[in-house]
Amino acid sequence: MADVVEEIVQQVQENLTESANAAATNGTTGKVPSTPEGMALAYGTLVVMAMLPIFFGSIRSVKHHKEQTSTFLKTGEKPDTMTSKDAMMFPIMASCALFGLYMFFKIFSKDNINFLLTGYFFFLGVMALAHLLSPVIGSLIPASIPKIPYHLSFSQGPTEGVKDDKKSYLIDYKFTTHDIVCFIISLIIGVWYLLKKHWIANNLLGLAFAVNGVELLHLNNIVTGCILLSGLFVYDIFWVFGTNVMVTVAKSFEAPIKLVFPQDIITNGLAASNFAVLGLGDIVIPGIFIALLLRFDNSLKRKSNLYFYATFTAYFFGLLATIFVMHVFKHAQPALLYLVPACLGTPLLLALLKGDIKKLFA
């Protein structure tokens, strides 16, 4: 009996020590406990930031798909799309990459790894943001300012003395003065993120990644989309609930691959540091499926985008369910656990009711 009492007292002392250490940690980092208003603002903003890339990325996806189709008819160059085989391999490759990052963070210095990753994502982020801003800046620049085109090319061949040898272009890039302006603005934002790691700069680059991902990643049909979402549904559940790998990497990885918003912005302003987080994968993966549904709506030529708007709305409620469960159980949630059933079930049920199931899978 005495041994049991002694063990209980020791456990209480350990709990008190852990609580004191946690309080001391919060005190040194300056994190302020979230108020209900701050949490509502943070999660509401994250939901809006998640919806915008899907909406605008889907519209840009339709335009990009038409351009690829036009190019195919002229040159015979097939558009880049994700096939069923690619979709089946995607969760496996993502798991290998995730576990590899986890091992790197365990073995090597987190600062050194993040230094390399920051440089890599800085370059990609600047290019993605420039591509996103190009039509916006183009519409804002006065017509009086000339739009001078440039063509940067670097080719290999032809070999001297060989008549039929063709050129192979290593660099073949066309741009204008407007694109240069976009690149300079994007470079300034990229340097801001590089130096300060400010959450606003992070979100600007993250939104650019998300919009470009939804716009440029194309599924070749609905079956491929179902395979991809189903595979990542299992992937997300396993790595969040089955292990601590996903949470560890998310906390250690310093790159604009997530959207963040401070829950203590009401009390601390722009210097807030207690963030709510949403990964870009939870936006881009459902987003490319929703973009495919918009292209399907256009192919039906019914003058309505019923499948797109219905699934877009389902994604919204899936996000709300994720946030609600996370708030109730106080534990990180795999968002695809709620988003995949919503995004797959809605168009399939709608197609059954409308009699479009054969057309949907064609």
C-alpha cells in the first residue's frame, strides 16, 4: 500500500513539474492563450484562404487546359496529366518523402536542413508568385507603358556538317516587361520571407503555390481522381493517427508549404505568434479534383457549373468539420479524413440523381 501511495505522489510531482515547465516555456516565447474571438478569426480566415486558391485556380485550370488542347492540335505535343498509375504511386512516393524528411530532422541539425529547404522554396515561391501576379499586374499597368517582348533561348546543336540534326532547346523562355515587373515584386516578397519569415509573406507564397498547383496539375479523368483521393485519404490517416511523423515534420519544416494565421492577433497585432495552420496539400489535392469537375461542367454545356459549385460547397463543410473535431478533441486532425468523403461523395451522388454517372466516368 505504501508503495502505491509513493508512486501516486511521484506521479503528481512529475505532472506538476511538466505543468511548470510548460508555463515557463509559454512565458519565454511570449505566446498568449487564444481567446474565443481570436480562434474564430484565425480559423475563419484559414477557411477563406483555402477556398480562394481552389476557386480561382479552377478557373485558371480551364483556361490552361484549353491552351494545352490547342497546342496539342497544332504541334501534337500531349498535355501533361496525371494518370491512374501516377495516382496509385503518389501516396507511396509522398510517404517515402515524408519519412525521409522525418529521418533527416532526427539525424541532422534542423537549422541546416531548413536553410537548404528555405533556399529551394524561395526560388520556387518567387516564380510561382510571379506567374500568379502576371495577369493582375498586366491589367493594372497603363497602356501608355510599352509591353516589350523578349525571348531567351539557349539551344544545343545542330552539329557542324550534319544537315538533319535538329536543335534541342535547353532554355526557351518568352517574357515581357510586365513579367519583369511581376518578378521584381515577387522577389521583394521572397526576400522579405527569407529574412523575416513573417507569416504574411509565408501566406503570399503559400497562396501562390496553391493556385499554381490547382491550375497546372491536371487529372486525366474522374477515376484517376478517385484513386488519388482514396490513396491520400489512407495516407493522411496513417501518418497523423498511426505515428507522430506528420506532426513532427509539420512543426520542424520551415517553408511556405502551409497557410498560417495567428490566433492572438487581436491582442498582439501583426507581431502575433500563436498560429493556426492548414497544409497546402489539404487545398491542392481536393482542389485539382474540383477543377476537373469544373472542366466536366463545361463539357456538358448546360450553362451551369452544378458539379463544381456543389463539390466546392462540400469542401467548405468538410473544412468546418475538420476544425470542429480538432477543437473538440484538442488534437491535430488529418483534414483529408473529412475532405475526401465530402469531395468524392457529393459529385457521385449528384451524378446518380442527374443520370450523369456514365458521362462522369467517361
